[in-house]
Amino acid sequence: MSATDQQPENLYAAREPIFPKRVKGTFRSLKWGIMIVTLGIYYLTPWIRWDRGPNLPDQAVLVDLANRRFFFFWIEIWPHEFYFVAGLLVMAGLGLFLFTSALGRVWCGYTCPQTVWTDLFILVERWIEGDRNARIRLQRQKTWDLRKARLRLTKWVSWFLIAMATGGAWVFYFADAPTLLGDLFTLNAHPVAYTTIFVLTMTTFIFGGFAREQICIYACPWPRIQAAMMDEDTITVAYREWRGELRGKGKRREITIPDQVTYAAGEKHGGTSPKIPMPGMPSGVGKPPVQELGDCIDCNACVNVCPMGIDIRDGQQLACITCALCIDACDDVMAKIGKPRGLIDYMALTDEQAERAGAQPRPIWKHILRPRTMLYTALWSLVGVALVVALFIRPNIDMTVAPVRNPTFVTLSDGSIRNTYDIRLRNKHGDDRPFRLSVSGDLALRVTIEGSAYDTVTVPADTASLQRVYVTAPRGSDPAEAERTEFRFWVEDISNGDRAHKDSVFNGRTN
């Protein structure tokens, strides 16, 4: 066949719908609990009130983009303190590295927003259309009758309402929630609010209802990054192949391999599909005549409950989010057939190798406390401690100094030299405060504030005030005659004596 006659390879496989079966167990209950907590935090946080006094918002958590500030209960982050946000992002990244190194993809399986909302959408789907078999029958039904249309419409409307609540809750973090809610219903809110709600509604509706596992496999980069974070001591969901193979059903736990049946060269010992002998291969090669069956009865319960549609018995896979639902399903089957739990379990690769050799697995704490995880923990703690220290030592007043460069200095009628500075004073208190400006470094320098006969200025509560300040050096003084003189601006809160300073330079007469 010529190259032109060959059909091009299809690089995209169409999505096969996945209908996870309902399962009960420890990890399923844990996931329900985490879902309730995370969704509760997300939806309710904007409505928590926090009294900060006059002139400040009463919302506990608020990203105030208009005034470029972030409020988190008693903490207020100003624009120049963005390093706090950067530090939190660094801690979040280190936290992901730490938990992935120790426990695999626990973030993906339990707390990732895609996982949480997909779980919620599947729950609604199960309530409306039934469990796995009922949903499969409905999917395979080619003709649309009244029942199918009613079930699908009810499901899609429910999904859309959840998605709309998701987008609506997000915008409440950026404005006063009660006020914005009233504006939304009266159509008085800013168009950006409606646009944001629409975008988040549609993405949640599509990602949680239709794309689901494809977001985790194709869109999210974390499955590809996680391989660098995991090693043979990482605890993750795995199948005890040494115990489960060979697979087979029934009470009789051994099978006879006919002489004419063999297995292809290189096939893994645990396979269940016999192969016809290869040409030139003697019959019976690779398997003894009689094999004892393992604990796995090949019921596919672990596959049927998996939201990613994979078979954990095939080993570690990129699509596995370690949600552990397969553990609950397998433990339930093992209990019914009188076998010990743990055929599928959280375990490390080194444990599987030890158990296969008949040795005892290492304690869990030895898997968690190892050099990599301790390094991540130390770095995470170091960043956290630094942020806490910076938070408690930051002053309640602050200033920035910007010298006016055009011109660098002005010669007054009496021969004195004057420099001009723009100073921004920040009052982080909840009431108005009088601030006094002064300089240190050379006694000849004098400070005056534009528009004021005094060296004090009142800064309104919780605001930043821009002031033009003049520093003058008398004729014949060292600062006036020198090209550059270093000095320090001081600002003092007259109410309580708090002080802050910034260094600057006085430009004198150049000869």
C-alpha cells in the first residue's frame, strides 16, 4: 500500500461518557464531608460581617479592587504589601509539593474545585436519572421520548442553577455582598459583575457537567507535574497484584491451563487473557498446568465507581486522581466474599515489593517523614513564619518619598536652596490622625508642607494622602553648597508616637 493510500492517524479520541456507580465507604464519606466544608466556605464566606469601624467595609473577606486593598478578617493588605499575597502563593505551591510527595494526588482527589463540583454534579445526576445502570440505559436510548427529555432537562437546569450560584458567589468577594446582591436583582450592578457571573456559570456548567475527567487529563498541567513530585515511597492508591492475580470468579479458587493454551512472551504473570501459542513456541510455555486464583474475582466494581473511568489494576496512570473510591468498592466486595480488605489500598511501591517478598511493610510515618517531605515542610514553615513576623512588625503608618526631578533644586531670592518632594502618607488606623513631618541628618535643613504654615498634616482614616513637601537649606550651609546630601524623612503619629522613616537625598548647588 502506498503512503498516499494510508489513512491518517486520528490524534483525538472522542470522549466515552463515564457513569460512576454509587459507593459507600470511609473515603466516600470523607469526600462528602470535604465537599460540604469546601462548598460551605466558598458560598458563605462573603456574607460574614466584620466590624472595622467607620469608613471601612464590614465584610470579613473582601478584595477591594477599587481601592486596591485586600481585607481578611482583622488583616488589611495594602498595594505596597503585595509580598504577603506572593508569600501565600509560594506557600500554596510548596503545600502542593509536600502533599503530593507524601500522599500522591490528594489535592486532585479531594479538594480540587474541578473534583468537588464534578462530584456535586454527579450526585445531582444520580438523584434525577438513577444509578449507573439506569444512566447507561438512558444514554443508549436513541429515541428521545417524553421521559428522557424530562430527565435531561431537569438535570441540565439543576446543573445550570448550581453553576450560576458558583459564579454569583465569586463576585461577592469583590464588593459588599448584600449591596451587590440588591444591585444584581435590580439590574443596577456594573456590567463587569454580570459578565463575570456569565463566564463562571458557563465554565462550571461545561466543566462539571460535560467535560469532567477531560479537564483533569487534558487541560490541567498538574498530572504531568506530579510525576516529578512522587517517588517509590509516596503513599498512593494501588492494587496488590501479588494478592489479586490470577483473577477469576466462583468458589473454586484454582484453574487448569490446557496444554494448547499458552501466553505470549513477555506477558505479565497476572494476566487473565490466554493467548494462542505463537509459531515455534512449545505448548504450555510460561504457565504451569494448574494455577491458584487470587482474591480478585474480576467483578469490575473498582472500575464502575471510578469517576475517571480507569482500571486501577493496570497500575499508576496519569488519569488517576487518587480519590480512593475504588478502595471502598473493593473493600465492600472483599467483605462479601470473606476476604481481608486492602486488595486495593493506599500504599507505597516499596511496600508492595516488600509484601510480595513476604516481608512487613514499613510504618506510614516512615514514608511521610523522609528527606524530601521534611525539606518541603521546612521551606513551607520558613515562608509562613516570615509572613507572620512581617505581619506583626509592620507599622500602622507608612510613607513613600519621591523627589521631584524637574528641576532638581530651586534657588530662592535669599540665596537658599530648596528641593521638592512628593510624600505619600498612609494612615492604617480607623480614625483620622495628625502626622508631623521632620528630617534628620543635617540641622540646617528645614521642612515645610505646601499649603500649610505648620509641619503637621491630618490624614483621614484608612487612606493614603499625597503631600508636596519642601526641604530648604540656608545660603552658605553645607547642604546648599554640596552636590548631594543624604538625610532622612520622619513621620510621627502625634496621637500615639508611632514613627516611620524613609531615606532621601538633598541636591545642592553645583559649581
